[in-house]
Amino acid sequence: MGYHSLTPFGRTERTVRTALENHRPRAQTPGTQAPCPIDKWQILRDLTAGRTRFGLSDRDITVLQALLSCHPDTRLDASAPLIVHPSNETICARANGMACSTMRRHLAKLVAEGFLLRRDSPNGKRYARRIAGAKIAFGFDLSPLLHRAAEIAEAAESCRVEAAELASRRQTVSLLRRDLSALVELAGLEGIDAPALPRLSDLSQAVAAQLRRKLNLETLAAIELSLRDAIRETARLLDLSSTISSNTDARNEQHQQKTNKDLIDLEPAQTSERIETPPPAREAANLAPDAKKTSPSLPPLRLVLRACTEVGVYAPDPIADWHGFMRAADKIRPMTGISPAVWDEAKGILGKEQAATVLGAMLQRFSAIRNPGGYLRSLVTKARGGAFSPMRMIMALLPDPV
């Protein structure tokens, strides 16, 4: 008994055509089974995640949520009545006090997009009656949500994948920008006077401003490409091309750590009595000129602390300056098995800050170093000839931007 009208009450030609179009795809063809019952809140969550695919706003979703709350069951079942008939006041109240005119506009959007069907009474009112024990209701039909549940779920999954890719690409761009900023700052501290530095610094600042806005995948991909080129250009200015390449292509093993295991034992155990030390006068005569000639530049402490995180574990207080970093290194040195003679030699050739930096870098990959004392002595030997700079070790330990 009863009849569900196909056209809305008192509407224009456009709305009538829209109503007829929305009814057509929902009609079941012969032999097609009705969809199985589905949790209405799961459909709403999926539609919320994929709403941009259907041109819906958050306010549209709020109105739909208010209508779903008027349905007594948790699941939408095709075998049960799916028409809700709340008054405008009820919908507005359940839509967090939305204005009635605004609510009607969003209702029309949901109907136009085919997520609701109007089942209007002869006078256009929304109500339900029982005639001969059968309930006849006029209002909004929720069955399109049930029929389009698979489409909605697919759109939601697509949007979730895209959002995850967008977040990952944005994180990569943020890390690349941070590394570019640190490298440009380091180039300034190194005294490198290159015409490209102002341009690279401006690029870093411009990207920082862009990241304050919402960017699409295409824009982020273009920014990532420009940042990678800028980092390679800055690395060439700092003579760090091999370090940047190692940090990009080999996640599990950096250049310094790959050679650690191949080092021969250059220093006997700390308890051994066979440590030969040159006379003080000859040592000063031999080492002072080399130290003065080959003393490498000091990396910024901020960069060192970001790369050498293990040092902070052994410091009683947060490290705020080079004195605190050197005190922590002096405390760590006996635990590593490095003898006092080798440690003093390293501080004499490299300088106290540089020696502490090298020890902090060694501590980050300590499990891969067979003989810490021998490894440190080999680095000091390279430093005498100007073939070693702790900056390479620090850059290799920085987080991988890829």
C-alpha cells in the first residue's frame, strides 16, 4: 500500500530533472540482490574521508550525520524502512545549531549529489502514518548511501592513500629544506664566498614560507627536485659531494663505518705497557707545525649535537656549549678503551673541540668499530697530512632526507 513519488513537492524544472536522474541508477535490475546491511557510521566515516571526491564539504557531512542520527538502527538494511522524517528544527539542533537556511542549502547539495532521495508527501510535509498496521513515511530516503557504500569506500581509500603520500612528500621536502639551510650556514662559517650562496639561502627561506600553506603533490614534487639540486650544488661548494652521495644511496652503512671493520689493530690494549711516546720536545717540534697547518674548520655545535645524539646520554645536564660537549667527551673516553696517550695526541693535532666531535661521531657507530683507539690514531694520522675533516663524519650521520 502507498506510493513513493518520483518528483519533489513544489520544485522547479531543474530539481525535478535531478530527482528523476537520482532515481534512475538506484533502481534494481532483475536478478540483482539487495545490498547487505552496513554500519551507517562506517559509511559516514568513509564519506568523510572521501568527501572531496564527491564535492562535499564538512558542513554537508554534518547535516548528513544529523539525518543518520534520526535513523533508529545502527545498520542500514535494505529490507527495513530507510526513510527519516525529522523536522527542520530537529535537523538544525542535531547539526550543532546550524541556521535553518544554511541547513536547507546543504540538504539540497546532498540530494543533488545523489546521497539522499526526497520522498515528499502530497503537501510537502515530512511525517509518518500507520494505515492498516503498515507504516508510511515521507521524508528523506537513506537508501542511496547503502547502494553506493562500495563506491564511497573506494573513494575513501583512495583519499587516504593520497593523504599519506602527501604527508610523506611534505616531510621529505621539510627535511631537504632543513639540510639546505644548515649547509648554507656552514658555508658561511667556512668563509666560502660563492655567488650562489645568496640564491641558495633565498631558496631555503622561500620553501619555508611555502610550507606554511597547503600544497598539492605536483607542487611538492617540483620543490623537492629543486631542493635536491640545491643541496648537491652546496655540497660541491663544501667539497662534500661524496658524503651527500653516501648519505643518499646507502641507508644502512656510511663510508666511515664501512672502513672501520677493515682497520688493523693500530693500538695495543689500554693495559699494555708497550705504548711508545716520543719525548716532549720532539713531539712538540713534530706536531705543532702539522697542527697549525692542517687544523680543520670547526663544525657548528648545533650540527654536531644533531648528528651525535649518543653524547647527550652521558652528560648529566643538557649540552649548551662546546665546554659541556668536551666535558662529556672526556667522561666517555675511558669507556671506549682509548688510551690517554692517543686521546692527548688527538687533542693536540685536531684541537679539543675537533677531537670531542670525532669521539661523538665514533660513539654513534661504536658497534661497527673493532679498535676505537687504532681508528682514532689513523684519523689523527690523516689529519696531519690535511686529508681528514670531522665535517664529513658529521654530515654522514645526519638523518637521511630520502
